[in-house]
Amino acid sequence: MTPTASEEGKASASASASAAERSRRTAKRAIVGRLSWGLADQAASSMTNFAVGIYVARSLGLAAFGVFSLAWVTYGVALSVSRGLATDPLVVRFSGVPEASWRQAVARSSGTALGVGGAVGGACLAAGLALGGSMGTAFACLGAMLPGLLLQDSWRYSFFAAGTGRKAFVNDLVWGVALVPAMVVAANVGSVAAFVLAWGGSAAVAAGYGCLQSGIRPRLTGAREWVREHRDLGYRYLVENTCVSGASQLRAYGLGAIVGVGAVGVIRGAELLLGPFLAVLMGLSLVTVAESARVLRRAPHRLGRFCLLLGGAQAAAALLWGAALLLVPDRAGALVLGDVWHAASQLIVPATLGVAGAGLGAGAAAGLRALGAARRSLRCQLFASACYVGGGLGGAVAAGTVGSAWGVAAATLCGSAVWWLHLRAALRERRHDPIHEERTP
């Protein structure tokens, strides 16, 4: 019996619906796969950083660990400059593009990261030589290692922009493998500077391997062109990122002046306790902006829900991890952190709340960056950073190290609320004016 036109139409519609459903399932699997590689990569990276922190804390004691922590937060400032100028614009504008465009962009982006490492590293080297002592030596060594550290980080973001997170994971594994013998040598030397050199030198090995993985040579001469072409995003992201790391640095230096250098080590110890969860948070941050940009291109109406799911899941995971830490026996904690454990364990609750607030706000931040709403995200970050410094130092004056931790927790939760208010406003603007000036290019 010959099918009627109506029956043929129904069959065609059914086939189209089935194809659309298969396409949605494939897209979801692709997103899960990329997020999984982000988590795996950050787990490898964070385990490397966690091992360094634990080794230094156990080997050198609280005061030396405080010096190492000051060098660490200074590295965070350099990393923020590099990401703002080099890799953040890359992720926003070159995620999921043709390979030829990606390769040209990565050559200039990685060259920019290398240039930032040389410039900031030179400043650290000069400051270290002027300071002298163990702190000055540590900063001088950090300055020498910064180009390799920042180049290695740029490869990670480059691979995730291309959707090949597996390569970023392998690169971090190479860093971890190279770190093992370097740490053994540093432990025999027994100084903060030796550990800084071991950590940075192994990162340089991974940075060199990244050139082999990608087949791309960083174009240092393309840095100026890259910064100029993407200055509309880069300068705002530079300010935004340095607000984050600069706030951490101001809090660390201020806490050291108000309470003592040992207090900086205590705060870092509490952060190490949250290290496995922070690995999840940072791992997702590697891919959330790229994934949010993809959601925006394919289904703009789903961006708000996607960001809420990301932020809510991260906050819930942080609370669960903090609850688990409260059950850790003192003997087990002392085995991991040594003398740092007793003081750091008192900060578990406020540190957990602070990280949960940061995780919740990270979902909104990813949405604003995907939208290219650099002005809004900059305002959010300025507010959040001011709250962070004010809460951290005000709390330190009022109640020492514990007060600083509670002040930061309150500031982070307030900052998260502001991020979500701005994302809501940006989504509303986009619905009413699809060609809004802050739309993603």
C-alpha cells in the first residue's frame, strides 16, 4: 500500500526529531568529555602544587613555609597578568574555531605569555637582589623561573580552547614526573630557593614539551600585535585578574605585617587542606568559559541555566569536602602538614565557606566572559577584590588569623551575589538587544 503524503510527512518529522535528539546526546557527551579532561588536567596540576606545598611545609617549618607562600602569591599575580593579556582572549575568541586560525592565535598568545614571564620575572629578580636574605633569594629564583611557568600555563589553555584537553593533561603529567627528581635534590639542599627552582625548573620542562605537542613555536614578536588586537578584552581581563591575585598578595603581605609571616603559612596550610576540591574548581575553570561560549553560540537561552548548574555544583562540592575535613583526626592531619596542621585546622569552616562562595560566583563569571561583557565582569571583580582585602585585613586586626579567614569568607559570599546580579542583567540586555556592544565576537 502506497503511503500517503500525510504519512510521509509524519515519518520525515519523526526522523528529524530522532536526528535532533541524537545530536543533543552527542553534544552533551562532548561537553562531559571536555569537562572530564579539565578535571583530570587540574587534578594533575593541583597534585603537583599540593606535593610541593606539603613537602615544603614538612621540610622547612612554618616560618620558611611563610616565605615560600609569599613567593607563591607573587607567582599568582604574574599568572593573572599572563592570562588576562594572553590566554583569556584566546579562550573567548578562538574556542572551537578552524585549526589554522587556532594555530596562528596560539603562536602569538603563547609568545605573549612568554613575554609577560620575562618582564615580570625581571622585576622579581631585581627586587630579590635588592631585598637580600632568604626572602630575596627566593624571589630572585622565582623571577628566573617565571617565563617557563607562564608558558606552561598558556599551553594548557590553548589545548582546551581547541577542545583537546587530553594534551593539557599529558603536559601536566610531564611536569609532575620532572618534579620528582627535582624535589629530591631540593630536599637535600634544604632551602626555600631550592624548592622554588625545583618547582619552576620542572615546569620549564613541561613548557618545552608543550611546543612538541602542539608543533607551534611561541612568537615573541607577535606579542605586541596580539595585545593590540585584543585590547578591548585583554586590558579589562588584565585588571580583573590582577585584582584577584593582587588582593591575595595584599592580604598575604598585610597579614604578615599584622600577625606575622607564620600566619601566611597557616592560611596557605588551610588552602592545602582544600587542595583536592580546589583542583575541581580550577579544573572546571579551564573549560567553563570555552563551554559557556559554545552554549551561547548554539543555544543562547540555556546559558543562564548552564552557569547556575556549574556554580551550584561547585558550591555543593566545596561544602561536602569541608564537612569531610572536619572528620580528619589530628594525628592524620599532623602526618600531612606537620606543625602547620594545628593552626590550619581551625580555619577549615571559614575557608570552606569562602571556597563555596567562590565556586558559586565562578558560574556567573564564566557566563559574563562568554558574553564578552568585560565591563560588567571588571566591575564585579573590583568589588569582590575590595571586599576580599577589606575583610581579610579587617578580620586580622580584629581577631588575628582566624578573624582574617572569617572576613574573607563573608567577602567572598558578598562578591558571589554581585556576580550573579550582573549576569542576570547582562542576559536581560542580550535578550532585548541581540547586537549589544558587549556581545561575544
